[in-house]
Amino acid sequence: MKISKYLMLFAVAGSLLTGCSSDDDGSGVTEKPVTPPVTGETEDNLELEIKDFVWKGMNDIYVYKSQVPELGDDFFDTQDDLNDYLMTFDSPENLFYDGLVIEQDRFSFIVDDYIALENSFAGVSETTGVDFRLYRFSGSDDLFGVVRYIIPGSNAENADIKRGDIFTSLNGQTLTITNYRDLLEETTLTFGLATMEDDTVTTTGEEVTIDTQVLTENPILVTNVLDVDGTKVGYMLYNSFVADFDDEMNAAFADFKAEGITELILDLRYNGGGRVSSATRLASMITGQFTGEIFAKQQWNAEYQNYFLNQDPDRLFNRFTTTLEGGEAINSLNLTRLYTIVSSSTASASELVVNGLAPYIDVVTVGDQTVGKSQASVTLYDSSNFGRTGANPDHTYAIQPLVYESVNSNDVGVPFNGITPDTEIVESISNLGVLGEASDPLLNAALNVISGNRSMISSQKEYWYNEFSESGVQKATYQKMYIDELPEIPGQNKRLEFSK
């Protein structure tokens, strides 16, 4: 059993939002449709239907299909043969993770509530508003958390908690590697605060209680313009590639343009990825002089790749663009150099921006080793062509398989172990500073690189703790890169039908 993938499943399933109707009320939150109850034999039949959808979806488009013999078009002779295979698995999740996903695939997943998944893609989640990283004491199963930032407009914004605060318990229970996921699923969280001196964390007895809320988070947390020896430097802390906020991102670049910045620091240290289209538009805002050129290339499974090569070769490329989805002109800076702040939380679409720009401009990275993910996924629904329209009304299962690997215009992909920064510095929990200001050691390091004072940068790893997890891990979009929708291909996007 692939234990790590089941932990991810439980985290996703436990945290996604639910509702009671299929309508969008204008808030950006799509609510869950009512499905008829199923019992007994009908429940068994429904589970088989779901498993059939899961297998046929993976058979159609999974990028690593050729590495899973059971996904071969000729592996089963009849539908009955396939059904016999499907019934050997206890659940759709068991089939997906233990039967169809290759061991090296860390990012394909399945959910039983696609409404919640769609909300997550729109930046909607249930949260206290406290973003944090969890650390594990060396030689212990105990954890402690450090607040990275507070989401504006959240319940936490008015609570007595801030960036740099430390906590060792939630809801009165000491955090451990075995209980932290369950504790994070509570709808009210009481943070037991602590202080740190040298390598010792001591509880203070102070507590801060915050209710969770359904919140749409603006991924653009901080923008600023800094003066570095007479040079105007733009700074943006961007935390997720959410297409719903491309307009806001474009407006921020309009401000940078109006300020006349000549250098840009893009802070992706907390950015685990998101939509490929938003990554392409961001790259186009940073540059502007490469319109129509290849930003990234896609490598699908054999069936899809051959179709695209023969019928629609341009579909295999993401190109620099001049407009947003709605046609609004992109505000481009025409830069020839970009400074990026990265970390062990930087993944997928964030790495795509760094890798995709590298053949065109000088991309200077500052921070820590990134995750290492270059594959994109797409949502498949239980319908005849795996699209949202006509999805089976009896359940809300969906799968999010990896569908292509991405490389840049020079055919170079993101290394499996991540991008190694040009200037290495790890965020110190004892000295976080203020985001967007020179007191932040990572931003200060980037400013020193710009001014040519690399000798001023110092970073020393602390060995009494290790990075363990972070608050975003329970989101379905955590460290994911995904495309907007399944490409429509005649003869593809269809459930395999057996002739016997």
C-alpha cells in the first residue's frame, strides 16, 4: 500500500468544502448538488460505475499509461473482464492509488467531491486565515508551528496572532506527527503559543482561538517598490496561480510600469503552483518582447501526443501572450532579468515560470531548493467524454491525473529534485522579518544580489528541527499544476468501449 498517497487523500477529502445545491450564488463558491441516497445493491453498482469511470479516464489520458500494463487498451478482452479486475479493489481510491498510479507519481489524485475541488481551484477554502509551516523537533515525534503570514480579511486578521508566532498545540493537544492532520480539520482552532530561545521552545500558556471560515484568498499578498542605490525594484509576493486573480496581477504590473521599475523580485517562496494559463500570463507580464514564442512544451501520452503532432501541433505549446482570458491587454515590463525568491514550498507552476523564462532572460534564484514538479493535470468527470457537462448525477467523484510533462523551449525540464538556487539562504524561524521590507532576510538577500553585495548574505542551517509540513498541504491544489479543461479531441476523450 502506498501510505503517503493515502495520507494525501485523507487530507484532501477531509478539508474540502461541501454545500447543498449546484448553483453559483455569485460569491465564487459553487455548491454541491443533492445526490440521491444509495443503499445495498445499488451502492455496490454505483461503486462499480465509479471504478469503471476511474479506470477508463486513466486509460484515456494518463501520461504514464504505458507504464501501467492494466491500463493497456488490449489488457482486458471484455467489460466483464474489466469488472472482475475492478471488483478486486475495496474502493475507487484503492483502485486509483494501488492499481493505476505509478510509484513515482507524487501528484495525481482522486476526490469524492468535485464541487469542493473546483472551489479550491478558484482560491476558495475553509481556513482560520493563519498560514504556517510545521517543524519536527530532532529525535522527537512532537511538532511545532511557525506563522508565516495572516490572510487579509480572515478571522485571524483581528486575532492576537502574527507572522513569526510559534505554537506547540492545537485545541489543547500537543502537536505530533500522528495527530496534526485530525486537529487541522477542526472548524475552530485554539493555538497554544510558545516562545523560542536558542534551540528551546517553551509554551507560554497563552492561547488564541479562531473559527474557520469559507474564504477566497487573493494570491497577491504583498507588492512594493523599493529603492536600491537609485534603482527602482518592484517586489511581489505571489502565493498561488489562480486564474480568477489574473486581473489583479495585471493591475499590479500596471503599477510597476507606472513606477518605472527596472528590476523585479518575484517572491514564490510560499507558492505551490496552480493554473498553467496564469503562469504563462505572468511570464508574459514580466517580459513582453517574446510574444508568440514558446514558453513551454507539452509531452502527453503516446495517443494524445501523436494526435497533436498530426492534427494540431501548436496545441503542444504554451506561448507568450499579449492578453488575458477576457481579451484585456497585458501590462508587460519588457525585463531582461528576473530575481525570484524560492523555497522548499515552491512547486509546479512556480517552477514552470522559472524554467520557462530561463531560455529568454536571466533568471536569478535566491532561497532554498524547490520541490521538483514539471507535470500538469486536468479534472476528469464521470461522463461519456470526461467533461463536466453530463457528469453522473449519482456521485461527485473526479480524478485529477497527470496528463503531460512540461519542458521549456530548449527541451529542459525541472529537475526531479527541484531547482537549486543561485544564492542559497533558508528562511530562519528565529528571524522572519516583515514581508515586503528589507528586514525580511530572503528579500534582503535578493536586494544584496541586485546591488552586488553577495558577501553580505549569510545563512546557517539550524539542526535542532526539520521541516515537516505546512498549512496548505490539506488543499487539493497543494503543489499542483493544472490546465483549465480537457482538450477536445475527436476520437479521444471517450471511455473505451469493448467490442466483445
